[in-house]
Amino acid sequence: MAVGEVRVHEGDSGPRAAVFNVSLSKPTTSSVAVSFVVRPTASTSTSDFKVKSGTLTFAPDTTSQSIKVVVTPDDEREIDESFFVKLSTASGATIADDIGVGVVVDDD
């Protein structure tokens, strides 16, 4: 199991989503579950995205699920902000890549 990386432009209006793909290397015959948490990096505030946690469940023969992180647009000049998704506590599969980095690209 692995989680991908994502870049999303912040925009000036209307919420956007940073979508992290979580994938299994091959289909399984039973359900697979994994916990996740979305957190900022040490130098990033959470004003441009929503911190969240939860569990993804893969049905048998399913190899892909997604984690959507809401990005809040604004018209402030700021540095690009990064955050990450961390996978943990998998059942039915092994985690090969547990961290996916997201970047909110400032476009102001």
C-alpha cells in the first residue's frame, strides 16, 4: 500500500480539493483497512486546508481509494504551504509508503 503526492493551486474563490491516491499493489480477496491523518508540516499553518483523520476501507478486488483534503482559497500573497497524509495501522495489507506530501501552490 502506498500514498501519492499532490499539488493544488489555491485559487481566489470556491473551495478546491487536494486528492491523495492510496493504492494497493494488487487486488485482494478480503477487505483491507488503513487509518490516515492529515497534518501540516512544522512551518505551515492550517488556514488553507482542513486537518482531518479517518479510515479508508478497500473492498475485495479494489486497488485504489482517495483522501480528499479541502483547500480554502484566498487572495493573500503567501509562500506555498505543505502538509502531509500519514498512513498507519493497516489490516490486510502492508504499508510500503506511508507519507504523501501535499503542496498548496499560492497563485496570488
